[in-house]
Amino acid sequence: MSEIGDSGISPPPYKIVLLGESSVGKTSLVQRFTSNTFDIHVANTIGAAFITKLYTSRTMKDRTVKFEIWDTAGQERYRSLTPMYYRNAKLALICFDLNNFEYTFNAAKYWIQQLELNNSGEPEENAVKIQLVGTKSDLVKPDPTKSAQEREIADREMGDRLMELSRSHSNIVGFERTSSKEGSSVADLFEDIVIHIDEDFFKTYYERARTEQDAEGGGPIGSILNARHAAATSGCC
């Protein structure tokens, strides 16, 4: 159990960074999740944007986290800045446009390579995990020039490429098709993130938080230390 509700202890922060080509819909994904809104005229991100959101799991009510979300710019001129945003992140959402699959999927591979360079030499528990996110599923329409069988083959080929990519990179933990415009699967994406966080993450956080709280006088250890300090400085005896 994650011990949510411990008196005076805030939920643990969980850092997520969004990566992907410009205009694949990273900002719209964040807006849909954090405020349940969609703006078709959303401006391109410059550098990075930061937003937080407290989230309690719908299915595991004892799990609450404070998502710290970094929405990074996809333009090439900002790429040299991006590593500082995914430093110490727990998870990277690497986004690609399902309606422009070939180009944006190849760009997603670039970010996977960059994260693997970042993970190089890190203990496994500190490595940034990757969730692949296909965006704009509402814009994916059947190609009228192709037969049903041809469309089925194309869909299967896309799935095979995703599976192949996942098998070749151990830090990829999943894939989700989303539509920020319609809201489909956006909430499910973040719900899956929370329920798959390792239990040790919560245990370590709350143990450390209680120890710090006690040392500052908020618990039995702190009370003993404060009493000793008061006796030593009271001037009596």
C-alpha cells in the first residue's frame, strides 16, 4: 500500500518529459490531461513549458502523485537544450503523429536514441523509461484508394514496427493511441502510468518524508530531540 494520506506529507513528485517532433500534439495532450480542454490554435512551445497536476488513480485509490510535466519544443534549434529537461525524469512520453506516421515516427526514434545515451552508465532504477504515444487518432481516416485488405495490411505493418521497436529497446514500457481533440485514451494513458509505478517508489518516498518530518519536530524522534535541546538551553541546574 502506498500510504497516501500520511498526515502532513505531500504526495510524491513524479517527473515526466514529453518529447517528439514539432506539431505532433504534445502540448494538446498536456492540456487535455491537466485541464480537459483542447485548442486547435495552440502555439508551438518555445524551449519548454512546465505544469504540475495532482492525480489520484481511479482504480488504486491509495495512489496519488504530483505529476511534474515538462512539455518540450520539437524544433531542431531547441534540441541542444532538451537534455536538461529530461534529467532526473522518471518517464518520457515520446509522441508521434498517427496521421503523419512515417516522418514523426522516425523522429521518435531519434529521441529514443538520445534517452539511451542519457541512460548509459545509470543504474537500471534511475534509467528514464519510455512510453510511446501515437497522437491525433481522430484524423486517421481510411484511404479510399485502398481496399479493406490493403488497409488491414498497412495497420498490421504499423503495429509490427512498433513491436519491433519495443523489443529492441528494453526501456520502452508501452504504447497508447490517443486523440487530444476527442479526449480518447488520454486519461487512460496517465492512469496506466500511475498504476505501473513501482511500489518501492512510494515506500522510499514516504519513509524518507517521515524521517525528515520527525527530525524537524513533527514526530516522536523530533519531539525527543526538541526536548533535549530545550533542557540543554534552559539555563536551569
